Amino acid sequence: MILRNGLIGLFSIGIITSCNQSQNEAKTVNAFDVDTTAICVSHGIPSRAAAIAESENKHTFLGADDATMVYIPGGTFLMGTADFADASPVHEVTVGGFWMDEHEVTNAQFARFVAATGYQTVAERPLDPKDFPNVPLDALQPGSAVFTPPNQQVGLNNHLQWWTYVIGASWRHPEGPKSNIQGRENEPVVHIAYEDAAAFAKWAGKRLPTEAEWEYAARAGHANSKYYWGDELKPEGRWIANVYQGSFPTDDNGEDGFKGVAPVKSYQPNAWGLYDMDGNVWEWCSDYYRPDYYETSTSTNPKGPTDSYDPMEPGAVKRVQRGGSFLCNEQYCERYIAGSRGKGEISSGSNNLGFRCVSDQPAPSK
């Protein structure tokens, strides 16, 4: 896990996202002094409802990525959740209409971007020793963080027991240099730092969503509920999001048919035709992260604070991540709860972190 400002060592930084501890533990802690949630991805949800096969809201333009997009009509909703201190207070927000990719950006789409531009992701670039003054030179090799489950059950208070910095891990090699993306073209691209996501969005003629846009789209016009699809994690006994099933972190039993990341569109879309707005991989948003931002957020088209601050790593620049990933579950990380937030240091990636884009093209004609 890599943080390129050298504030913390090579191994302990970069991809730590806040996730949920037991509620009893959380009640005893000041959320702004110590993160009330256990650490599951970076210092830093699929879908539900009936499928919308051919909606009149599908876009009529194509960006450079040729991605299908869905028009999200503007509206007002209640943003956030009382379940997490950094997602409180719940507050009313109004957003304008926008287009959103119907699914997370895939390996195939990202490969097209790289072929057209020659772009090299942060995880693939050489490391500058000046950024890591306390790290041996022979350890300063490009790579990224990979979920590596331990051989035996461990306590959930130390994320380094299941995260490993793997030299050679990148979007081309999700689990390390011996892995590749052949046959995985329709999986979400991973090991994406914020800079990588922003570069792709610019090439595609789009941008990254604000977290208000992201949450509004995930809620899809539904009244507030515990999850974006309702109040039951498994309605009618069905898994409808790619989250962790089994005993975390040692036993991903793949009850829903997937261990780890799933191809996009493996689950039903939400009511607005968007896939994987919960689980699968975390998604970057454009907002800087502050745990207290909701106390002062504007009510119309909020774009986040003007700077970043995380009391866990005060010197790190972080942006918001949304949606949780295939590693979230009730035991450890519950950031698939509707309205919850993640956070990520901007130069860090992992094999459960990706993105999708939005566009400000005009609304479809009626």
C-alpha cells in the first residue's frame, strides 16, 4: 500500500478505507479523533429492482470510451446515514440532471484508453526515493495493494494481516505479475488511483461524479432504507450485490457465485438502470474527503469541501470513494449501507478500487 508523499512507510499506507466496527465499540469512540470503523480498504453497491433493458433514457452520444450511459433526472433526496459519523447528519440535497455510465469502467475500456494515449497508471510508475526516505531502495518498486487472505482466522483490528503490497500488481496484473486480464475484459478495472480515473474521464469527454450525484443515482428514487435496494441484506434469500460471503478475511465462500470481483452487469440493475452501485469495487468520486463536511455542506449540487482532512492521516490528500466492494460484509466492513462513505489517498490503488464516469450532456429529448 503506497502513499507517495512519504508521510508513512511504504507498507502501511494508501489503501485503507474506513469500514464498520461493531456498533458497541463505535459508541465509545469520538469519531473525529479515531475512525469509528474498522479498516478495510483504502484511507479512503449491484443492484436491485427490475432490469431496465432498453430505456428511453439511454444516451444518444458516445464518449471516446463508447460506454453506454443512463440519464439521471435531477431531484431532491436525503443524503447520508446516521450509521456512520462521517456520513452524518442526514441532510436534504438537490442535484441537477446528468448522465452516468451504466456500469463500472472495465478492463476492456481502460485498455482502449491506454492504447490510444500510452497512459501509464500510478501503480506502474517508478517510485521516487525522496518520497520514501525510510524505505530501502530495493523495496522501491512499482506495485499496488492486493487482498491476500491469511491462512488462519485473525483479529480484525489490523488490516495489514490481509493486505499485501505486491510488486508488479497493476490494472494489467490484478493479483501480481503472474496474473493478467485475459478473459477478464468485462471485469471492472482495478488498481486505479484518483489521477488515473480523472485522466480516463478527461479522455472520454466526461468527468468523475460528485458523491452527491453518486448517492442520488444509487438511491434511484427510493425512500431512505438501510441498503440502496431496501431494508434486507438478502431479500427473499438472494444476494443482489457482490459483497463478501463467509468468515472474513479467511473464507470467501462465493455463495453468490463469485469469489472476488465479478464481471460488470452480473446482477440486476437498480430502478434507473445502473449496475453495481453497491459492492464489487469501490468507486472514486471527485469530492475531497473530510469527516465533518456534512455539517456545512451546501444543499444544491454540493461538490465537496475545498480541501482534504482525515484525522487518521492529517497530511494525506484524500478523495471520497463510494459503494463498498467485494470485501465488505456484516462482520467487518459495512460500507455498502446506503449513504455510507469511503475515503482514499489520491495516489493509491488496490484490487478492489475502480470508478465510473458521468457527463453533463443535455437531457434526452422527449
